[in-house]
Amino acid sequence: MLIEFRVENYRSLREEQVLSLEAGRGGDANDVRPRHVEGVNLDLLPVVALYGANASGKTNLLNALAFMRNAVFYSANQWQPDQKIPREPFAWGTGGSQPSLFEVVILMDSIRYQYGFLLSDESVLEEWLYAWPHGKKQTWFERDGAEFKFGANLKGDNKIVEGVTRSNALYLSTAIQFKQLQLNPVFEWFRKVTTLNFGELVAQSDVDASNYSAIARLFEQVQGRYPEPTLKDRFMTILQKADLGIVDVRVEREIRDRQIDGFQFFLKHQSNEDSAWLPLSEESKGTQSLFRAAVPLLRAILTGGVLLCDELESSLHPVMAQTIVRQFNDPLTNPRNAQLIFTTHDTNLLGTTLGDEPALRRDQVWLTEKNAEGATVLYPLTDFKPRKQENLERGYIQGRYGAVPFLGEFSLAAE
């Protein structure tokens, strides 16, 4: 699980910003949303929502974590020796000349890890990894430019890997290529970070949410690997809860020149006719959006990974956004403690408009806004210490917590 993410000088995130998934103190003792996980003496949150005005930096925070994930995955084997590091520092002032920092504190197999690095355009300036097996801190490695220090607890061919680690590549990324197995848990955590609904980084995810071929292959990959209902069963549950009148789904392989050229999906609608099937391309935009979102969402729950989603409510009914959040919050439907970090403008998640208690706890809400210099500031809703009975939805819309657009005399009327 992700405990904390720290970033500095990436896109609009100029000063150091910290996102914590540690649950706040107090609250209802019967609330099942916070997870107490072996390895840390604190409760962790399975869901965090980012609210704020358009262009306030919400998506940049998700992109920062996705960039870190990609650096771990690709710096050793895809970044070229003469290539600048694609880090995208703050766009003006001294941003380009200052380094960018990325760090996560994570929990894997009941062991806490702290891993991070500092980058310039040309090279990795610093890199570090600490571990807490049995609750005691161990330094596994520290890097300062070309100098490496390895702790006694990091076994393997450390010096050999050091010798082949390029100045513009991460040691962690390089070590995995040389099968330094002790580092696998950290690498595996990054493998389980996937993206949905945003940007060029989606194409580099293990599952491209817009690629139906990848979705079809995912059906095949996970079939029979888990004791719970199959991926298709879970997928159908989400489609049926959306009340779209869909009762079945099938995948057909497209064969051209005796080779698989792709896949086509068909959805069966509630009808007495056996022929009530439609290709996905003829379904509504909302159905297509839900279809693309469902598999990455379920994949995260199946693997216990982290899903980064931009605009969760995009083309979805508010009830569906609430259903997805509640799926991650409920330990019965999320037994592997998968985490969902998403941006949204959906205030229904803050209030009780749709009945029941709010889908989000107060400590699951984070806010972004730009300061006078155009840099993003990230802060938790709990900074405002809202009263227990306070209507968070109304307070957010009224600007009581900041992070909302100032429209001034904005008007669409012609003069």
C-alpha cells in the first residue's frame, strides 16, 4: 500500500508537496474504511480524492507518481545514454535549473520501504532505499551522483550493478535487469501502479484503458488464477449495477491472414430476443466509458495495486462513481487493500444527496489550488477541522475550503 508520496519541481508542483494516505485520528470506531495492515502502526486509507479548480494541478500530482513509476520501469532499458531525462520541471523562474524530487513510502509484504530519487535534466543526482523489516530501519543503498553506499543488509552483486548503472538511469531499474531479487518487492509495487483516463502515460501502463485488445487479453490472463469470482463475473456485476440493461458480454477474435488482428466486444441487452446483441462501438458514450474503466478498476482490486484515475466521474452517473468508491472502501469487495487515488469535481461524494453516509471520509479528501506564482499547493480537508455535522458538499461549493474556481463576471451572454 502507498503510505506517502512526496514530489517537488514537477510541472506545476514547484515546492515540495506531500500526499499522505494515513488515516486521521478519531472517527467512528466501526468505520471499516481505514485499514490496519501488519508492518506499520497506523491505519491506511484505500481511497483518496483530489478536488480543485480546473488547471489547479490535480492531474499533475497523478502524473508525478506515474512518471516515478515509469522511471523505475524504463530508465535502464529505454532512456538512451545521450538522452535528457524527461522530468518536466516547473516551467518558469528557476524551475529548469533546479532538481526534481520523487519519493514514496510504501508497504509490501508487511515491510515498510522508503524509496526516492533526485533528478536533473542530465542525471540522477541522488537515489535512496530504506527498509524496516521487523520494524527496524535498514539502509539498503544511498547514491550521491556517481558514489554509491550499500548497507550490509542488501545482498547480491551490488558492485557489478553499480558499474553498469548509467548516470541517467536509476539503480533500482538497472538492478532489476540484473535479477537482484531482494529489490523485487519494491519493483513489484510500482508494477501494480496503473493509470486511467489521463494523458500520454496511459499508453505505458500495463493495461491501456482505451485498448480493447489489452482488455480481452486480461480476461484470459486472470481467468482461474483467483479463488474469487472470475474477472468476467466481477465485470458483469459492475455493468449490471449500472442499470444499463446489459446481461452478458462476449469477445470475438478478429482473424486476418490467419493471425489475430484484434478483438471486438458485443453486449447483450435485456430482451426476449436471443439476437439482442450490439457491438460496443454502437453503445452510448457512458456505456463505453464504464466499459473502459471497469477492467483497470477490477485489476487493481484483484492485484492489490494502486489505480490513478483522472476524473473518475467522467461520463458516469453519480451513482456509479459512488459505487466504485465504495467498492474500494469496503474490505469485503477489496480484500487485498487496493488503493484508488482520483481527481474529481463530483461533490455528491462529499455529501448525502444520494442517501446514506458520504462515500468519502474527511481525511480522504485533498484539495489543490494555485498560489500567486502559479504553483500548485496541496492540502488536506482536515486542515480546516470541519465540524462532524458540517455539510462538506455545501462548504466546498461555497469556497469555504478554497480550491474552487473564481469566475468573477464570467458570462456566456453576447454583449
